[in-house]
Amino acid sequence: RDVNGQWVDGGYASLIGTQWSWTPDQALGEGKWEFRANAVNGWTDEFTLEIDLTPVSELAITHAWDDFGINTGLLHSGAITDDRTPTLNGRAEANSIVYIHFRNALSDWEVLGSVQAGADGSWVYETDRISPGSYQFSASNNAQAHNSNSDFALTIVSDAGLTPQIISAYDNFGKVTGALKSGATTDDATPEIRGVAEANSTVYVEYRSAGGAWQTGYSVQTDHAGKWSFTPPQQLANGEWQFIAKNSNNENTSPVFDLKIQPDVFNKTFTENFSNFTVKEITDSSLVINGATITFSGEKSRITDLLNSRHLHLGTYGSNTSAKMVIDLDYLTNKISFDAYGIENSHSPATIIIYDQYNNIIKTEICTIHQWSKYSYTAPEGKMIGKIDISVAGEYMGFDIDNFSYTALDYKQNYLNEPEKNAVFKDDNADANHFLPITKNATINIDDDITVLNSKLVLVNGEKDIFIENDYTQLMVMGNEGDTVKLQDVLPEEALTNWTQQTGTVTIAGVQYEVYSHNGSDAELLVQEGVKVELI
């Protein structure tokens, strides 16, 4: 019967003894075909055959099976399991030999074993006992190379299991939505809490308002990859809230996940005309204005009444002045504007640098405005403005601004993000003027700071096999003794929540580095010996 459901007369079969065979006159097309035979006594049952002209794409590990412990069942790629002998299941070309390759952390791919696919193309492979760790498995049609299109990840934990983790919250209310990190502010009174735990397990979630009693009795089931989510049954009141997760076998809880619930700031406009400030030299390093905080460096700035307007003057008058101010907005916006004045010489212009919500530069502009004029900038689609730097170097009279204005669209430092390639990342523990440039040769110098890194940053900014040939994406961290690197996970897509230090060190250009691998991805970090590493 063809793919259209019509039975087609295929003619007679060839008979040899008591066995017969039949071959179609013309090649059959892709799709599902049914066959039946009649030898006077009636029709046989239908025999179904699916023809796929691209069998290599069908070679895959479809799932694994956990039959150990309390939490058993189907496992998807990326799952966390306490079964030390998980059963792998997959598909291949009918009756073909399937080679199972695997690797752990920094190890190379190696053949684990082989199995023959059945007549229907399905196969099952029983693994030997495997030590706890993060593994990748692959099904291939040869013993020499793994098939990257069939990679299947599992994390095997000890019999004690894994303490559930809260990865993010999700805001799906209001004008701006998205994944939130711990400490974020949201207008969603019923945020969805998301996390990971052992696949097919029960996760118990507790939450409370700041200083209040824990609200208990809530549980959710993880899916076949170990992901789970929980939404409070009632709307949360405005204020600060805390969430924790744990499992039934272990009283250890996840780190506290903090959220602040408060009304949306969408479309609230902030304008500063400096009329409420006293005319004087600014002796402090910062100035709080309506909707922002300005920090100063270089020569002294001042509030002045010159030019028929009370306003902010950057730098000093009557000399070649060099100064900088950083306008750190209280909220995110997509457009800023201000009045500008004061560039007497186009050879020494002011420089305006605008940063997005992730501290990436989205605009660098040279400003040569002399008379009072309006300056405005609108961020590109998908970007919001979080900070503006304005600086002068060797300018005769400095630079003046007035009537600074923006309209708030969202709270700051809320959202998880994927950093851009070769972007500049601000170290949240450093001062306002210090940044961490990631160079083109996949090297970062932390330079006497505490630096927080995650696997996404490594994967996006690193390079494959640049230091060690092992199929991993690598990023090198250079620093001095006493510097600190904190390794963390912050993304909901990540199946794992830990890093593993490998045994020994590697030497590159005469310098020794410790190697850290992220369980469940190809991220690998080389940290110069002497730099302190904290796994968080």
C-alpha cells in the first residue's frame, strides 16, 4: 500500500523451496509503506516499512532509561540521574551495527561498546557501571569517530542524589518580560520559579516574605531532563520575597533565590534641570540627580549659573581641562536626551559612550557642540540604555549639560543574558571605571579583582582547541596571586550547576594553569596558578 493509502498489485514473488522473496519493479519513494502477501489461503498481516533516504540523520540516541533508586523513568539529554548503569536507547538503519562513544570532562572520545539495531531500526545498549560525573554519549556507524549530530549528555550523581537548584524566575506580566536572576525586581506578582534537579523526581518549594515564616507544602515534578517550575498559587504582595528548593531525601536546600515585587516603572519620566542644586564646585565623587547617579573623575566639575542657565559643568574653566562623568541611570530606557554646550575647539571634542543593559558599548560618538543644542540618542531594537560616559581631554573650557531626561522602561540588573562576542564585561565587584576586556586570543586578565564567570561567557568568548586539543571551547584567565575567580551558572538552559577541577596542571608559554570544566557543556577554563578559584 503506497503513501496515499492505495493497495498496489506488486506481481508474483520468486519461490525457492519453501521460501519466497520479492523486489519492487521500481524504487520506492520516501515514506511509510505497507506490504501483504496472499498464497490462496488469504492475506497475511501487514508488514510496515519506513523508507528514509537519509539514514545517517536517523542515527541517534533518542533517550536513556533510569531504573535505579526512587526516581526512575525516561531520561532526556541533559538529565541528572543517580543510575550508575543507565540504559541508552536509539535509532539507526535497520540491522546495522551501532558504535557507542563516550567521554567525561577533559577526556577524549572513546568507544564504549557496540550493539546491533533491530529490524525496525531501534537499539538498546546497557552501559557498565559509571562513576559519578558529567558524560557525553554518541551513536556512530564506525568505531573511529563519534557522531556529533547524536551527542547525548547525562550527569550521574551519587546515590545521595542532587540538591535541587533554582536557576531563574520568569516574568510574563507587563510591558517587559523575561528570565530574572536572583535579586531582581519585577512587577509580576506570580513569577514562575525555574530550576533543575534529578530527572523524574519531586522537588519541594518553600517561600516567604522578608522576615516572615516559610510557606511550605508545595511540590512539583521534574521532567525527563530534570527541569522543573513552580508558580505561587496566590499573588505575592509588594515587597521582598525568598524562595528555596529541596528534595524529599535530603534536607539540604538550594541557595536562597531573592525577588522584589513592586509596581512597574514603565513610562515614568525623569528630568533633571539642576535648578534645585546650589552653585558650587562639586567636591564629592558623586552627585545624585533625578533618576540617576553621576560619578566624577579628573579635574573638578561644578554647578554653575553661567550661560544664562543653572546647569552642570564638566571640568574647569579657562585651562586645558580633562575630566569625565558617568551617568548611571536608576532604570533602563531606550532613549536619553540633554542640552549640551561648550566645545570651543573641534580638535578636542567631548566623547560620549553609551552602554546597554549588559554594560556592552552600543554607541561611541564625538561631540563638537558649541552653542546650546539638544543631544539625543535612541538605542537599537532589542537594546536598552543603562549608563552614559561623557569625557573631555585637553578641552579649553570643559563641557556643559542641562535638562537631562529619559523615560523608564524597566528595572536594572534583572535579566539573564548571553554576552556578545568580544564584548566588554564589567566586574560588579570592581569600581565604576574598571572593565574586563576579553581579547581575541581568548584570554582575560582579571588584574587584582574578584571576577564572576559562567559557562555561557566561556562558550561565547572562548575558542575551540586554542590551548588544548580536546574539542573544548577554552578561555584563559590570567592574574596575580590573591586574585579571585568565582565560577557560577546563571542560565535556565544549562542542565548542570557545577564546575569540576581537573587533576594536575597544564603549562603554556612557561606558565602553569589549573583547568576547570563545566559539567554538561564544552566550556573549559584555564586559570593561572596562584589565582584563587571559588565554585559557587
